[in-house]
Amino acid sequence: MGRGPDLRLAVAAVPDGDARSGWPGGKAAQRAALGSALGARSGDVLSSCQRAYREYHVGEDAALVRRDPTWKLIDLAVGAIARWLQTGQAADAGVRSEIASLGRSAAQQHSVPGAVPATGPARPGAADGSRTGAGGRSQEAGVVGRQLSVAMFTKLNFWWSDATCSVLEEEGCRLGIDADVVREATKMVMRSSQASLVDMAARYDAELQALQDHLAHLARHDPLTGLANRAVLLDRLERSLARLARHAEGLAVVFIDVDNFKAINDVLGHAVGDAVLQETADRLTSEVRPEDLVARIGGDEFVVLFEDLARPGEEGLRLAERLRTRTGAPMSVGEEQLTLTISAGVAAVRGPGRTTEEVLAEADSAMYRVKRAGRNRVALVELGSGGGPARFAMAGGLHTAVERGELRVVYQPLWDARTRGVAGFEALVRWEHPERGTIMPREFVPMAEESGVIWSIGSWVLREACRQSVAWAGTSPTGPRIAVNVSGRQLVEPAFVDEVAGALASSGLPAGRLVLEATESVLLVEQDASREVCAALAAMGVHLSIDDFGTGYASLAYLQRLPVDQVKLDREFVQDVAAGDDMRVMGAVVALAHDLGIEVAAEGVETEEELAVVRALGCDVMQGFLLGRPVPAEAMEAAIGRPRSAS
Ligand code: C2E
Ligand code: CA
Ligand code: CA
């Protein structure tokens, strides 16, 4: 194929006067003759297109140009026009499907996102909505070997139709075919060409839309795991945080980092690393509710957002622990058998005023603490409401509350279940704010923990409580105990040991009368950091009690690893049992604690029923409004007399 000079020149060279009728068999025969003449010269159409193409793409590899499926498509389209002239029939199914598959292979060769495969059969006989072999984006992509350009497609289409019409006119002249037959044929070529332009434009629009959709998806999803990405997370978290102003529920953000992921990647290769991330993503997703958000925000960093949590701290911790367990199950990736561990930081938020950056940074740094402490754990940070001038004003005042003498300690009696006498007192801090009056610890302790003021507050309460205990009962080792609440911040500081030693020394209180109460979440997640501090305190003879026991996912098993002397059953527990919950479970917990040599206290006893339950459970120590409210030291003396040795 591909003979002769430029077709346009060839057409110009044809003498005008040669066109003359004189065909037997009329127009049908003329059409057929024209068709077979066109079919015989399809090579000329092709080489004309290729020549034009090369003029536009000077210096391109000719072999590459020849190899392209587009030329085959043009060849088929010319053939289809020729056949239509000869038989009056559109291209048959075989040709149509060949054209379609060529179109598709051209499309696949250039995997442009969102590309719509060419599926249209060549039907040059149809005037509208028809698809010609020269139409479609996939071909164009095939020709240029890179992304579609509408201009290039349009040019190709013009070259093709121009060259075909030239051949038709030239052959019509040569064969003496009636002008109206030739015109009819060229009109069909033009229609096919126009239809293919319209078709291309429609495809182009569809592809543009698909591309936009794809980009929108890419902008919001991680391509490897299909999880939401950082942008989505920030969006959603911002909205959730804004909603906290109107809802009592809180939320928890769990920041997860796969331990030693770099080693997996380095040793087993990136393919395994990718598969591990995908599997981890699947596991995280399967472990949460559909309304929770799982996002991948970095290489091996995932964030899960849990909304509408009544107790964001405890629930967040429990949920994070569940994620840790799930991801820690052995996984097989190809040939490899792996067991991952993760480190997770939970930021629990209640109340308005927190920013997304702040919450993520807190969760991140909690996670980082786990990493430093040896990985494969969960750490919690609880964030109260933040921001707002009122809060900052209060936080500012908190700094000077100690030196201004605005703090006060109230005492609540603890009762010995066996002797029914006073076993000790719990010291509870109050802030007598000059303008706002008495502020309860739930309101300012979380804030103090954040700002670090808890350290000076805690020290002051500890010294004050020790002093009061000695004032009441002297320095006898058998005097009533004094229980002081300590926050996680204190318990992870090695300096806290000296702090306690100092308070004991300056007051003269025997170590055995001091009980430090810490919540189970603090002890559990800060286990590594607090273990040494706890051990040193235990060595001094100070007692350790686990506060709010039973609210989290605590198991007694970990108690064995800490020098714990007492657990304090949470008020909720006592209430639930009194309200009809199965007592055997709680009874078993109490029995197990006793087996481990751990004393059991019950707090929040408000009713006679609850008192009966607590007794039936076998608790050793009882506390609650029914038995005595927290009151200032003087009021305590008035109520139960100057407490002396009770045991
Ligand atoms: P907690 O350690 O669980 O203390 C018991 C809380 O329950 C106290 O609230 C007490 O007044 C209250 N309570 C006692 N009996 C009953 C009862 O029968 N029914 C009900 N509904 N409540 C009862 P308070 O004084 O508001 O203290 C709240 C929390 O603040 C404490 O919970 C403790 O976690 C923390 N806290 C108090 N003082 C200090 C402190 O000096 N340092 C630190 N770090 N935290 C403190
Ligand atoms: Ca307590
Ligand atoms: Ca408690």
C-alpha cells in the first residue's frame, strides 16, 4: 500500500472534462464501482494520513508510527465505507468487533485514568450517532503514544476524511461516475467523520468526568488501602469536634503506628510491606462500626475516629486495645507468616474548644510515649474542653491557686467492713475560686494535668493530707490511713518518689499509712513508665490502690505485675450489681483479688441496697455518701470525733 504522490496534488492534476456518464446498470452499479475503487486505494488514504502525521511529528520513530493500531483502524474504516458503497450495508459484526477490540487495546496501551474503552462498531452507513473506525479517544492515544489530545484526534479525523474524499473524487473522475453519486459518497464520509467527532467529544466529556471523579477519589483516599486519607480525617474530625459543643458524648482519636514496619519493608521487601499495610487496613476496618472512620495518614500510620462515646477515655482505650489485639493476630502474606504489633495513642475529647491539630498532636505524642516505653501498647490522654477565654482565664488562675492558698482538701471516711469502724480517709481537693466559688476536681484536674500544674497541686495535697493525718492520729503506724489521689503525670516521674519521701519525712507520717490511688487506665497504659516509680514507692512501704476499678477492661492478671495492695470498685459497678446485674461475676473478681492478697474497697455507696451488695460481695473497705460525705477536716472532727487508731 501507500503508492503515489500526495493525494491533494493528485486530485488537482485530474483533468476536469473527464467526468462523463454512460454507465449501464445505473447508480447502484456506479456506487459499487466507486466502492471497489476506494477499497483498492485504501493504502493511499493511509499513507496520506501517515505523511500528514509525520509532518506534525517530525523526528518520531517511524516504526512506532507504523505499529500503531490507529492505522489499522483507518484501514478498517475506509474498508467499511467502500463496502457500504458496494453493498449498501453497514460493516458486519466481525469488522465492528475488530474495530472495537483495536480501540480497546489502544486504550489499554495508554492507561490513562478513567479512560473509556472504545466499543463503538464502525457503521459508516448511519448518519447520526455512528462510530467510525477513525473515531474515539483510544486511537488517538494510540497514535501519539501519550495522552489524548483533542486537537490531534480532530486532525486525524480531517486527514482521514480529506484523503478518502480526494480518492473518491479522483476515482469518480477517472471512472466517469455521475457527480451526484460521488457527492453522495463524499457526503457519507463527511457524515461519518462528523459523527465520529461528535462521538469523540461525547467520550471526551465522559472521560473528563471519570477523570474528575477519579481525581476526587484520589484526593480523599489512600490508593494502597482504599482508606480515607488525611484530608478526609481532618475534615471529619473538625466537624466532630464542632459537634461536641452540643452533645454530651465525647470522641476518641486513636493514633496507630505499626511497630518496626521499616524492618518489614527492608527485610521482606516493599511488596510484603504493602500487603501488610493492606491487611492491617482490612483488620482495622473490620473491627470498627461502619460509622467510625479509619484513615491512613502516612506510611504505616493509621488513625481511627470514634464518635459518640459516653465515656471517651475508657471506651477509647478499650477500643484501641481491641484494635491492638486484632492487628496482633498472626497474618500470612504470600509465603511469609508475620505477627505485627502496633503502638497506639488515644486522645479522648469531651467538650468543645479543641482543634483538630491539637487533638491529633496529643494522640500522636501519646503514641510516641508508647514507642519510647517499648511499643505494643496503648496510651491514653484525656482532653477536657479547650480554648475559649474563660478556660484560659481559669487555667491562668490555676497556676497561682497553690501560692494564693486557694486550694483546700476535704476528707471522706473509709469504713472497715469487718469492724465497722473508720479505716481511713480519702483526701479530695477543692479549689476555692475567688469569683467562681468552689470548683470541683473533675473541672480543673484534667486542665491541671495538661498544663503540668498538677505537679504542684498534687504535691501540696499530698503534704496537706499527710499533715492532717498526723494531726488527727499522730505517727502511730496503726493509725487510720490517708488515701491521696495521684494523676498519671505524677506517677511516671521518678522525682515523684522523692516527693512522697519528702512529704512523709516532713509530716512524720509512717509510710504504711499512706495509700496512693491511681486509676486503672493510668497504671495500665503507663505500665512501663510507672512500674519503677510504683516499685520504689512499694519498697518504701507506701500502699497502692487502683481507683475506679472495673470501668475499663481491666483484668486482674496485670495486677500481679504491679505492687498493688487494693482495688477500689467503681461506683458504677456497685450500682449495676444493686440494680440486678449478675453478682457472681463481681463476686469472682473479689474472690480472685483476695486470692492475690489484694484488698477490695467499694466506693459510691449511696443506698442501703448498695451497702448490702457491697457486704455480700465481701468487700473489705466501704465508702460513699450513705456512710459519710467529703467534708473539711474540722467538720470531720465534729462528725466522728477526733479519729484515733481504728484497728
Ligand atoms: P475519685 O478518686 O473516684 O473520688 C471519689 C469521688 O466520688 C469524689 O468526687 C467523691 O466526692 C465522690 N463520691 C464519694 N462518695 C460518693 C457517693 O456515694 N456517690 C457519689 N455520686 N459520689 C461519691 P470528687 O471529690 O468530686 O472528686 C472527683 C475526682 O477528682 C476523684 O475521683 C479523683 O479522681 C479526682 N481528684 C480529687 N482530688 C484529687 C487530687 O488531689 N489529685 C488528683 N490527681 N485527683 C483528684
Ligand atoms: Ca480516689
Ligand atoms: Ca473512684
